[in-house]
Amino acid sequence: MTILSVDKLAKNYGAIKALKEVSFSVPKGAVFGILGPNGSGKTTLLGIVMSILKASGGTYKLFNEEPTDEHRKKIGTLLETPNFYHYLSAVQNLKITAAIKGRGEEDIERVLQMVNLLQRKNSAFSTYSLGMKQRLAIAAALLGNPDVLVFDEPTNGLDPVGIAEIRTLIKELAQQGKTIIMASHLLDEVEKVCSHVAILKQGNLVASGHVDEIFVHDDIVEISASDMIGLQSAANNLPGLLKISPIDGKLQLFFPMGTANLEQINSHCFSNGIVLNHLQVKRKSLESKFFELTNS
């Protein structure tokens, strides 16, 4: 089943085009990251899907059907900064949330256990760390046991410990079979958590698909020698070489993933009269690939 499909979705704010005919689909069971810099249209897209904003053009479907309020009741959401009463406990705040939703009060103990807050269930919200507050917001989204969760920047503003806690929780929810759609500007978050990704840049869809397909990692080998001119000439003839990039007084050699052979590179250079003084395998970072996509 396809949980969400968007077809040429567009949103204009006067002359500003926040979304420009974006199309992609989210398969059931995916952890789907909507990735892009601030201002790329991520929050706008989620706002349209959750009926907070009205699209200027295009269509979308939920659960392979035209979206209705009943469809949205099957989705747990965290779309903005957690909004709880600071002087009330976790249980009291979740009772209010459940009353507003019209469902889920019987889930309170269970969801607090899921987000590891059961021992602090009677503590005032004001005593929580930022990570705990975010976990309570996720607990609120879990009320009613929805199969689909939509999170907008779930780790925004958290310290490294808080980020790690939310990432672990998202992975656990995914293992339970829930489909998770999350907007993020954090590249590392997408690589560590998401199975699929759609990349937005200034309202345009740059790429979408499985993370392993979008962020294919080239093999990068860094080399240098005392004769850099001769080295570049020799390296140009290496079998399987994709490209060469000079950087910081060295050469970076790019090969298809899994094909770089250090022994072959060293032997090739030596047979061409070049003795290497540096030979090291490096990997293409997610960050470099992301900026390659969004800056093109």
C-alpha cells in the first residue's frame, strides 16, 4: 500500500512559490525523510497533507484514497513545538490531548512506556529536559495507536543526547511496523534513520527514492607524491577511474562504490615512475552528496 502520494503539489504565497509541482510517494512501512535546507518547502508540504494549508495546485492521496478527516485520524502528528501546560504532569497533559483527539486516553500508560517516560509520568512538564519534552510530544502523537506518524523536525533544538534518544525511538517505532514521515534539515539524521528520502530545494523536488539509491557513496582514494604533475598524468590512466579532484595538495580519485584497489593504484603509479608518499581510502560524505544535489 502507498501511504501518501503527492502529484504535482504546488503552493504559492503571492509571487513566492513555496512548492513547485512536487511529486513522490511513501510506501507502507517506510521511514520517509523529507530533506532540505530551511525554506525548502518541507513544512509547507506537511501542512498541506495534514489539511492545515490549502494547496495552490496538484493533488495528494492518503492510503490510496482521496483524503478525508477519517484518514487523518489514522495519523499521529508532531508538526510544531510541543504545546503542553507547564504546571501539569505528563499524564494530565496527555489526558487533555486525548480529550481533544476524542481517543487514546486508555493508551496513556502504554505510550509513556514507549517513550521511556513512565517513571516521570507524574512530574510537571516544566521539570522535563528538552529531549523529554519532545518524547512526550511523540507520546501524544502515539495516542490512539496510529499506523502512520508525521513529524516535522523531531530533533530540532535538542542536544546530542536528546537527538540520540529521538533517533532510537523512531527506529523502534519503525520496527513495530509504523510508517513514519519526517521533515528534517539534518543530513546525518536521514542517513541514520530513514529508509527513503525526498530532497527539496527552494520548493523543487531534487531527488526521491530509497536512501541507498539517492546517496550512493563513491569510493574516494586520496594520493600524493613529490612529483604531483607526474602523479596526475599517471593517475589519469587508472582503470575504472571516474574523475580526479585536486584538493589540499593531494589528488582525490573517485571510483564506483566498492571498486577502489589500493594495491593496484600503488603498483600503477610505481610502474609509471611515481612513488606515492600518501595513499588513503576516504568515503564520500552524505553532506557532500547532499550539497552536490542541492547546489546543482
